Amino acid sequence: MSKRTFFFLVGFLVLALAGSIAAGYWIVSGGRIAGQDSAADLVGGPFSLTDETGATLTNEDLKGRYMLVFFGYTYCPDVCPTTLTVMTQALDMLDPKVADQVEPVFITIDPKRDTAAALGDYSQHFHDKIHYLTGTPEQIADVAKAYRVFYQKVESEDFSDYLMDHSTITYLMGPNGRYVSHFGFDTTPEDIAKDLTKRIAG
């Protein structure tokens, strides 16, 4: 690996961490922004996107169950596959009755490359409960804004294609579609499974 490539990768990871902190700071620091409403009122919103089969999936289709919502992209070299692997392991740990009440959702922040077909191929590597959603750039921008998600394209001479800098938070939305909690990148599958079991099974 050249020095140039090494320093680019270090810089990219720093940017990713900064993006995550920028997107999640207001939640961690009390769930409020300059006197506005609580996090439950600020995170989330309606969406109508295309899933990995080419069908339309909306937030209304998933109401009545808990949603695990993560924003990423299929070309992601580390954070996204790691997060989806953790999510897969957590889902495998759940009692089937608890798992039935959970709808995991992966929303791309790279709709140019992440077509429904590309998401379909990507889905083969992770839990079959996970929904993979894409849409127009405008639709993705709208849903990312609703979830307070940061993302931007990162280009370099050292790579033939671009990367995406983005938030690393996984949101937990309640059966009513409102924000309940969130999990950071370092959350273990055991902790996610324990949290979901406590909320759903009591």
C-alpha cells in the first residue's frame, strides 16, 4: 500500500467518524436541538422506496413492528458489511416470536450504483429478513434528511471508483413509527438482541 493510499484511508475513517458524531451528537446529548421537540419527534418520517425485488415498500407497510433502520451502500468496504453482519447475528439470537416483531431495513445512500438488482445480489450475504431499499436521488435525500443522516461522496486519485462518507447509527423505531433508541457502530449483537427482547417480550 502506498503512503498516499494509507493516508487517504486514514482520512476517510476520520471523516466517517466525524459524520457519525455530527449526525448522532444531538441524540446523545439529550435528544433535543435548540429547544425543539424530542428525538421521537425529530427522527423518522414517511417514505416510499423500491426494495430489492423491485416492489414498492413504504413506512406504512412496516407499521406495527419495530424497525431497525441503517443507511449505507453496497460498495462500502467496512462499516456497512460489519453492521449488517452484526444485525444478522442479533436477529439469529432472537426468539422467533420476538424476531417476527422486528423489521430490519437497509436504505442506500448511493442510489446511482445501488439499483434494486444490485441490492438483491447484496442481500444474499445477510439475514433474509432485512429489507434493502433504493430510490431516486431525491427520494434518498428526503428520507436521509428525515432520519438526520449525513452522507457525501468521497473521491480520490487512488481509487478507480468513489466511496461514500456516511453516518454509522442504526435507528430503532417503534411500532408507531417513532424513534425509540439507536445503536452505535460498536454495539454488539448480544446487546441488540437483549434490547429488542426486553422491549418486545417484556
